[in-house]
Amino acid sequence: MTITVVGAGAIGAAIVRELCRHDDVDQVQVCDTRSRALQDLHSSIEHNGMLRSFQVDARDLGVLSQILRESDCVVSSAPSELNPDMAELCLDLGVNFCDLGGNEDLVRQELALDERAQEKAVWIVPNCGLAPGLVNVLAMRGIEAFDEATTASIRVGDVPLHPEPPFNFRISWSAERIIDDYTRPAQHIVDGELVEVDALTNDETIHFDGPFDNMEAFCTQGGLSTLTDTLSEHLTSFDHKTIRWPGHVHQMRFLIGLGFGQDRKIGVRTHLTYRDLLVRRMRDRLSGDYEDAVLMRVMVQGIKDGDPKTLIYEMIERYDEEHNLTAMMRCTSLPIVVVAKMIAGRTISGGGADVPEAIVPKDKYCEALKTYGMEIKESWHDGHVRITDKQESSKAPAR
């Protein structure tokens, strides 16, 4: 199979490197505007005979179409605003497409292609990364394990392994995405009804093993509204929160409260907005290389075999020193690699525009992640337990 990756940034490069390790992938193509990024990829891949690179702007759809047309699947790691146009291009070419999603408005534009995609037997699949992505699949897998599920909760976040004051925080991917998550409301389910909850609220202390014993979690948009819409048909309660080192939410409340998340011009003599200024300063002070960990816990509660039960999926993924790979790179790239290969290899038949939790065979998906070295522990508990409590580390991995 031939898979083309558009975008050779940190996440795109991780996707390319992972695909080049797979014997069932015949060729990997990568597109980016930066020749240096493409050269670095070639030099970092031991057996790079299967890799072809193209210096092209993803906005140049005419040139891009010549590269994509022979692909079995196109994976976008480009800026999210480019995804709807690329999805439509792939649909015209009859080529499968998946991306990391996250921006709800853009994702809905892609999902509107469903009828045309079904007619052409092509898959358009946004939201294939970590969150949205992996956590969505686990939530739906957990719900399907119950006779009657009532409640689900998601906690997930990327944190530096060695936090440095005063921020104790680093940018793992996109400052713009962080500000979106911190300024737009989250959609939750309360008493069976969809409700909007302000970002940076409802903070709590959550406990994990090791140095992550007293982390904080708080509401953010998270790009999970498509999941919330689906879960509203199954559950009476659902919430999701982002995990950070303690104190972060108070810092961000202060900045956002001062108006630094607003898309409003600073003055009449500049085009810069307060949001632009915050993005620039966050990039300057909080970006760059660092060792990290991804913390994740997904909880589902309900009735199984006549008794109240709680199912918990948990993962602590740390920086990979051997391959100089951040936990966020792995946890974002591996799930989309699984989806792309399932689509390209026709493990998922048919076509349409939909999110991964609706179309992937969930057991095979989890088994593939385990094969690639991502350990997700699964544990069952009698009765209802709190998602914030530390879980036993001796439980078996997810089946």
C-alpha cells in the first residue's frame, strides 16, 4: 500500500517514521514546503528507500493532486484549516483521507461530504489522533461492553516530565489549538441533556502513579463535540477534562480573564489581536524540545450482568529516549497510523465521511496499538469508583 503524509512537522514526521517501519506499507510519500524538514526525515530513517518526498505547498491543490492520486490513503498533518479542501480533493481523486481534526467547525465540513464519499466508496475520516481520536474510540468501546451504560468521563493531557516554574507547562503541538481549547466552551451531558460548560472551570485533583500523584484536571473544549453528540443517545452523564501540573488553570484564568484570548485588535495602528500576542509569547517562552508524558484515563459506568460496574482505561506514556520521540508524538501519530492502514488495506470496507469511533473495529484497533508498543491498561471494578482516584497498576492491558 502507498500512504501519503501531508505535513512534515513534529507530528507528521513521527507518522512518516512509524509508517516506514511497517512491512505491509510499500511506499510512504511526504509533502512539505520546507526542504530542510524533508532532508531531516530522509536522514533519520534507516531504510529510506520506501520514502519519497515532495517540496510542495499544501494549498497548491493542482500540484498536490498529482502526488496524491496514486495513494491508498492520505494522512493530513497540515494546519487544520487546510483539511476540508484536502478532503474534497481526495474525494474527487477517489483517494481515502484522514486527519487529526480537533477544530469542530472544520470537522463538520468534512463530515458533510458523507453522501458523496459513500457513492465513491472513499473514506473521509477526521479526528484520528489522541484527543479527539484514541479517547473517543475507548469511550465507545467501553460503552459497548456494558448491558446498559450510564456515565462516561475522559481525562487526558500532555505534561513536561521535568516541570520548570513558574509555568510548569510546555506547548506540545499548537499554541492556537491550546487557546481555542481554553476559550471555547466544552460540551458535556448532564441528566441526559447536552450542556455547554465554560473552559477553565470545574478543576479537580486527579491521581496517577509515580510523580503524577497530584495533577489537576479542568474543562476545555477538546474538540470532542461529535463524540458528545453521539453519547447523548446512550448516556445520562458525560464530561471531559484536560490534565496539567497543579496551578496551570489559575495562570490561564488570569491571562484569559485579562482578555488575551480575544480575537480583537490591540490598536488601530496594528493588525495584531490580543490572541495573536498571546500565541507569539507562548511560542517564544513555552515551545521547543522537552521530555514529556501523556496521561490518560477513560471511565465508563453502568450495568453489566445485572450489577453496577466501572470500566477504566488508563495510560501513562513517557518520552522515548531511544528514538528521541515525545510521548505526544507517539500518542498522536500511532492512532492515526492504525486508522490509515485499516482504510488503505480495506480492513474497513465501504466508504463515507465519519469519525473513527463510528467505523473502526475497536478490538483490532486496540490490539494494533498494543503491537506498536502503546500500553493501555483495562480494569473492571465493582460498583462506581471516582475517575480522580489512583488506579491499581497491576491490572491487565486492554484486550
